[in-house]
Amino acid sequence: MNPSAPPTDTLKTVLDLWRHGISTLNRAEVFFGHGLANAQDEVRHLLLHTLALPRDEDPSPWLSARVLPEERALFLERLHQRVHQRIPVPYLTQEAWLGDLPFYCDERVLIPRSFIAEILEDGLAPLLPDWPSLDRVADVCTGGGSLAILLALKCPDARVDATDLSADALAVATINRAHYGLEERLQFFQGDLLSPLEPHAYSLIITNPPYVDHAAMQSLPPEYHCEPTLALESGMDGLDHVRRILHQAARYLTPDGWLVVEVGHQAERLERAFPTLPFIWLDLASGGQHVFALPCEALKVA
């Protein structure tokens, strides 16, 4: 018997589906790494979305409620896709969250997840004490536009320019921009890295570029292969995109501007490749060196 499709008369309540979902994911040993940390979180998100129940409320009052046949069928179909096709939950629901903000996503874009989202809460204050009042900022490799939208919301007076090589990704970003009503302040440009931007115009450029090396790409769990390779892989050592950004960024920043880049697990490799650059590693709640900042002046020698 298919473990994700037991006789439907045994799954009658929200709690029945919840317990069954957790057990199914645990037995299947799926990989959790797309914004939800474990089987409990994934099933909670998947189930509440399927039942159109509020994500941010205590679900306890609903646990004993009977589910409709069509709700049960949809949940079990999504659970089957999660287990047998290894499709990440955000693609199944077409919804991902950064903090308290939801974003539309599908297989055209990387599922939103970035340490820069945490940095945009308050982590830039040591570098740019007045950064929410900036008037011109940019997001490079914007994908579905989530970081550009966060940047626009945090800098309410700023014009935000965002770039991506993928027209498909920018189509998704346009959906998200419309959801937040940012059409007048947030502009998208298709092109390679910083090339669509205006020279010497930006006080802040953020970017979460591809940074997975070729060998690691081959060994990633199947869930990652549902995402666009273009948004993940960056050459043999994972630094192709970051190198080009470092060489180009000074041309697009104001003299007192800053570049903020996420590099994931590549900190040591990056420092070996650029031993003279004074990388400033920004503090994260989880620790580790995953996001660096550099002022325009330092980038002139990159």
C-alpha cells in the first residue's frame, strides 16, 4: 500500500492528517532545507495551507474538526508529491515566507531563503546608521524579488532597482511586487549581474548570488534539483558570480556606498581568493560567516 495514501476512512480529522503526514515524512527521510526545519513544521504549513487556515494562529481549536473529502485528497496528493518527487513544500503551496512576509514562488525561481533577510532587520545599522532613509538602493540576482521587496519596505523613501538574468524569475518577481503595491518604487531589469544598473548611483547594493560549487551541486539532496540550476551553481569553486560582483561593484556604488553579499559556506574559500580585501562579516543569530559587507573604497582594488 502506498504509505501516503491509506484508506481515507481512517483519516477523518485535522489531527489524523497531521500525525499521518509527520510519520510519512519521517519514514521517507526527506530533506528539510527550504524554509521549514523539520517534519512537524512542513506538515503544519502544508496542512494549514490546504485547509485555508491561518498560518500564524494556534491550530489547536481545529485539530478535532472533520476534513472534507476534497481537502483530504488534496493534502494526500501534496504529501505524495513531497515524498515521491521530493518537491519542496513551498513549491507545492506556491508560497514561501521570509520572517512574517509571504511570497509567491514556483519552479521558475529559487525558494526564498537568505541570511540577508535577517541582516535587513537591524544588521546594517553599524555600517549605515541611517540606512532606512537611503534614496537609491539595488538588489542583484533578485530571483522572485523577495529581498528587493524587503529592502523597499525597510527603506520607504528609496527607489529600488533589482536585476536578474532570468526572464522567468522576473515574471515571478512582478507578481510579488504587485502583491505589496510597490510598482512605483521597485523596478526590475533583466540582465547579467550589475550590468543593467546605473553607474555610481547606489548607496547600498545587496545580493544573494549563486554560490554552490560544481562538486557540491552533484551531491545536493533531490529537493534542490527541483530549483533552477542557474540560481544555485557558480562554477567549479562556487565563486564565479561573487568574483565578478566584487570586480564590478565599485563602478555602481556612490563613494560612500556599501556592498552586502551572501556567500553561504564559502567564507574561507573567498578569503583565500581575495586575501587583501577587508571583508566585514555581519553578525547573524545562528553565528557563522555567511554575509559580508565592503565599502566602495575597498572594492576599488578588487
